[in-house]
Amino acid sequence: MTRADYEKNAQSLIGKTISSVEYHEIDYEDGNFHFFDDLRFDSLDFGLEIKFTTNQVVSIIWGAEFYQYGISLNHDAMSTILSNSRSLDVSMESRWQSVLNRTINSVDVFWSWCEESGKPETRVYYPQDLLIGFNNEKPIVISALEIREEDWSMGMTDNITVFFDVEMAKSFKCLVKA
């Protein structure tokens, strides 16, 4: 996949209307979902599936099209991508209700890069963040980012974080142009 292919794939979401959203995580066998452990954002160790009014889906997970653990956009249901996860329909959560049945009007991909220490010739660019916009609604930021205790954060991880506040996302160094 090329950068242009990825951008085209992201742009294919424009004009689609969200009908439901499902989060996926590892089954920790403790009976609790951990998506909402921090009220500032949602943290998913697998990813999310967005269903559209056209019955199409996009699964947003961490992937390795360019380098391990950038954001991957798949037009397959999570059930075909993951063999062992548990899911929760979060469509009615207050964070998603504002964009439910809203049409996506923009998708911006924010690329980051990595390289071997001291070897700029090994630099690889990968998709780190998505900024998904809607008419008259706050945008959503989806990042291949993990946030732990005391706000320690790291990109390029096997985790997806969903922000419903752009300034909060920026406080964790999201939406930086590479």
C-alpha cells in the first residue's frame, strides 16, 4: 500500500453516515469493559467498527501497512479480522450520540515517522492519527496511541485511543504534521 492509496481509502469515508459503533477489546475475564477507564478518552486494545447507513463498515485498528502499529482502515467487519475479542455497542454512549446518524464530511490523516537511531535513511512514515469531521459537530480524533498512569503516552502501540475533544488529543501530541 502506498501513502496515496491509504489517503484514498480514508477519503472513501466522506459522505457516509454513521449508524452504529462497536468497540473491541481483549477479554480480560474480569467481567468489566475497560474502554472507559479514563473519562477524557476511550481506550481500545483492538479497535472499533463503524457501521454506516449503507450497511458498509470500516474497522479501525492498529496495523502494519507501513510500520508496526499505525492506524489501519479495513472495510471488513471486526469478526473477520479478530478471532478472539469481546465487543460492546457504544452507539448510545453520550460521546457517540452527537455524531450518530451524522454524515462524515472530512477525514484528515496525520502521518508520523520512525527511524533507526542516527540513520535518517531508514525513516518510515506511517498513519498515526485520523481527524474525522462532521457538519456542525465536534470532530473525533482516533490515534494509534496508548495512555497509561500519570498521562504517560506512547504512539506506535497495539492500542487505539478515541478522543472527542481536539484540544485533549493535542495535549497528548496528536494531530502533529510530520
